[in-house]
Amino acid sequence: MNTLIPVEVIERKILLIRGQKVMLDADLAELYGVEVKHLKRQVKRNLDRFPADFMIQLSKEEYEYLRRHFGTLKRGKHSKYLPYAFTEQGVAMLSSVLNSKRAVHVNPYDFERAACGNL
């Protein structure tokens, strides 16, 4: 089982933030079949595996912009904390720190293939 998620689905979730192609924590949690709070907990437990070029935390302004312009991050649907955005390397690292069956089977290179065709 190489992948459970069509590349087209991943392509729609890639955003350009601070000049980098990234995916938001909520979208990745959905793709990996875990809750956002579990994803964030695992990241915090493994912070040494996520250097600055693997993930960024959105600013309040970035959060508001996405919410207003893209209908992303609906108020009340997500946590009260600002979301994280993960680069290609961060997405690959998430696969190794999340304890979900889907995370084990998701091919992190699908993000790379999708990112090449997106934006």
C-alpha cells in the first residue's frame, strides 16, 4: 500500500506562506487520520526533529488572512492556538512521529509530487 490519498487531494491543501509551500496542521491531521491536538502534541514531544525549516507557526495576521480569504480555519472548528504550517521535510517527519496506521502508509513523497504541480 503505497498511498491512501490521491495526489490531487494533497495539491488542494498546499498553500504558499512566507514564500514556502506548506500544509496546515489541521489538513495534515485529517490526511493522517489523527486529531489536530494529537498531531501538535507529538510535534511538541519531538521538537528536536522539527527545525525551523520544517515548520512555522502562523502569525495572527496570517491566520486571519487565511480565514477571511480562503474560508480556511473556520472559527470554532480549530483550536484557540495559532496553527502550524509544515514544509515538505516537516510532512515527512510527521509520518515518523505520528502513531497512526495511515501515517505509516502515507507516502511523504506525495507532498513533493503535489507541490511540484501546485502554485
